[in-house]
Amino acid sequence: MLDWCQPRASTRRPIRSAGAAITGIPTTGIPTTGIPTTGTRAHMTDRMTVLRRLTALCRPRTAGSIVASMLLSGSLLVGVADASSGGSKVKLDPKQHVHPLLQYAAQLEPDKRAHVLVRKDKASSDSREIAHSVGATLKEEFHSIKTLAMDVPLKAVSALAKNPHVQYVSPDAPIRLEQINTDTLLTSYQGTIGLGQVWNDPIKPATGKGVTVAVLDSGLQPHPDLPNVTSIDVNLASLGIGDQNGHGTHVIGILNGRSADGHYVGVAPDARVISIKVSDANGMARESDVLRGLLWVQQNAAAYGIRAVNLSINSGIAESYATSVLDAAVEHLWLSGVTVLVAAGNRGSASDAAWYPPANDPYVISVGALDDNQTTPSFDDSLATFSSRGVTQDGLTKPDVVAPGRKIAAPAAAGSTLVTRFPDRVTPDGRHLLLSGTSMATPVVSGAVALLLQRFPSLTPDQIKRLVTQRATAYPGMVDRARVVAPSLETATALSGALGRANVGLVPSSGIDLLTAAMVGSTAFWDTAFWDTAFWDTAFWDTASTVF
């Protein structure tokens, strides 16, 4: 059998995506045109398409396969006919306590191995024994959320889930960095959300001073606009705390940048940022990398005074917040007093656009992207077409708020992946870069939260979410209920005595019995027909080609 995780050198060819060549995909004997639905050719095409998506699960062995793992994630592999078994469909069973993607992969390629995250029943359960019992390799343990990172044979996933000390098994999914390409201030978003009145308040101006925000991203490259940043590296595969990708430097600049000439100023220029590097030069990370970063924040929040976390990232694999380990980790921070802000994603109005952790969790502020047309007045504002919106598999409407996220100028990391690939997006001064995406909108809201916390340091995450969402402003053609963030301190002052709180009546994943959690969620999440359509939908792959 052809080893779909170990490419053969003699059959490799590059796959081009947004100008980048990715090597390591075997193609011998694979049809290159059309998608037949029956016969031997159909089976071969199935296997090629499966290969492209299984890259997100299989153990990466080459630099090319690591990049592919990042790019080719996001479609759940369910419901594809297997010609060798007479056209029968893959069977999904919610009662297995195994994510549907792993169930699919186990039936198609049982002899392969996959990176998984395993939720235990209690912290004291013997982790090594759990792994050893099914021939898995224990890679890492996250004690506070009772989760193990393992390398497991796919044929053993079902047995692993049946262990009495195991509650749920999910993929250690690839993470997506949610950006796409595309007066004295040379940017307009500050005026769009009314920052001038906040910065220049005659009684007590707010610039984020004294507030610390952690940014989990691709790291930070030293830049003259960013003097107030401390860098930490938790990605085991990265090359130090620098930013070889460029995404993290850009995000941080939107939050607290300040150029010497005053042309480029972040939302909270005096806030302190802790840059926590979770991805490598290609923007590649797994959920376990992000978990490592979130747990670092949990352990160091008091020492560094961290009050908020910016996550301009999403999982590449859909999962209910009731079972997602990533969702559990952000909830842990939220309930301990740290406000978590997450990019909603760039999947537009797709039926599964709001299904991806951690943006689908009720205990975060998920941020969509507004197109302000590079003007301050709101009459020409609209929701960016790429901005994810919709209902999660658990019935929650997302995003919670929107903010400017199209053609945002912020610090460029010289020589980084983004600068190299998109030189036409670099500003004339050579120090800044124009990017679009919910990744860019999220630090706008993180900065607004820092402004609020400077003036009202006793606000809790639930109070902040209530304030940010309830006092946001409408825009023309508003979609759903998400409005534009408006960090008005006058509004905060008026409401500070009786804010109320968000998430009333909702249950965090820690309060849901994981033995039944797999059944939580919409019927569509387990609908084989839905996954069959999603699997063959090439529109997603075209969109994903701009993700690093």
C-alpha cells in the first residue's frame, strides 16, 4: 500500500498555492482532470483527495508536508464513497466519543498514525498506561485541563476512546492564522471606532497604560513601532522568539504600535504586550502548541498582570465547544478573570463558518471584520465578505462584534514570509504592511478592551463582553446582530455602576458531562450528506490557499 504520510521521492511534484510551491505529494497513477464518481478511477481520485486532507493528521516528515498540513486543513473527512467496498459510506457514530474526522480516517487508513488530544476523566489517571494500552506515544500532558497529546495508530482510536479513563478523543488540529491578502494618521480604523475622543479625553485620557495583553501568534520581530513588547516562545518546532512569518508582528502593531512620525498608531499604544510564539515561519501550529501558550498565560497571568488574550487564530477542524480541548482552555482563562478575544475566521457565509474553535465558544469575544472603505464616516461601511458569520453547531450566533479588518496597515516584519510573498502590500516607507482578515480586526477589539481596563480595572470578562457587545454601534446593511466595537469611555462611565454580565444561563464546557458531550450540537454536524458536500467542495480550498 502506498504510504500516504511518507511521500516517495520519485513521485513528488510541487503544489502551488498563492505563489508558494509545496512538495511532497505523490501523484503517480492519480487522475489530474475531472472527478469520476464510479469505478477504479473514482477510487484513485478519492485517495488523492483524501491524501490532501489527511496531511492535516499524519505525522509530518518533511518541510513540505508541514506547510501542506497548514494549508490543507479545514474540511472534515466524512461520507466519501470507497469504491473498494462497493460504494458503501463511511459510518459515523456520535456515541464513540471520537471526533468524526478521526472516525473517518480510522476507517480509510487504519494503519496510519495521527496526532490526537485525549480528555481524561481525572488528572490522577495514569497517562502513560492509557497511551501504552493502545500502542500510542504520549507526547505531552496538560494537567489543568486533564488533556494528553498523543501519537496513536488510527486503528486504535476506538479502543482508546473505550478506556474507562478517557472521555473524548479529537485531532490535534492544525491552526489557521486568520488573515487574507489584500491627516497625520495614514490609516482610518482609529477614526471609524472613535478612538480620538478616548485618547484625548480632557479628564483622563486612555491609551492602555498599565494593562497587559498576551498575543498568541507567530512571534515578534523587533520594530521601531513596538518598544513595549515582551517575547516568549512555546512552539517546540520554531527557531526562537523572532517572527519569520510576519503575522504576529502585524497583529501586535494594530494593538499597541506607535510610529515615531505618528502616521501609524495602534488602538492602545501604551498597553504592554506579551508576545507568545505558537507558530513557525510558515504559520504552522497545532492545537497543542496553542494549548501550551494558553497554559503559560494561566500560570503567569498574575506575575505579568495579563488581563486579556488576543487569538487571531482558529482551529482548522470543526468541533463542538462541548468537546473541544482548545475551547476548554480558553474557558479556563476566561473564568479565571482573563478576557479572551478570538478571530471569527475568514470563511464568509459558509454553512460551517462558525463551527471552528475557539471562536465558537460562548466564553470568548469572537470578532468579525468590517470593511470601512478606508474612510472614517460609517455611511459606506459594510461587513467584509470574507468575515465568518452564522450559527455554531451548538446554536450560538457568531461573531459577537465586528471591527475594521480590511486593508489595515501595521508594522511589517522585514524579510518575513508575508513581506516576501506580498511586496506590493508594503507601504512606501518600507516598514508597514497592508493586510486584511479577522486576524486584523481582533487586535482592534483587544486594544479597545485594554482602554476599558485602564479606566475600569475591576471589570470582569463577562462584564467586558456585555459592555463591548451591547454598546457597539450599527452600520449600514448590518448582518445578524454583530455591531462595530465602540470603546467610548463616556458610555463605560455611565454603565459602570450597573453593567450586568454576558453569558447568563450558559454552561462552560467544564460543566458539560463529556460522556454525553459528543451528542451535543446541531444535527448538521453529524449529517453525512453535509460532510460529503464539504469534502468535495473545492471553493474552500481556493479560499484556504491564502492561509499560511
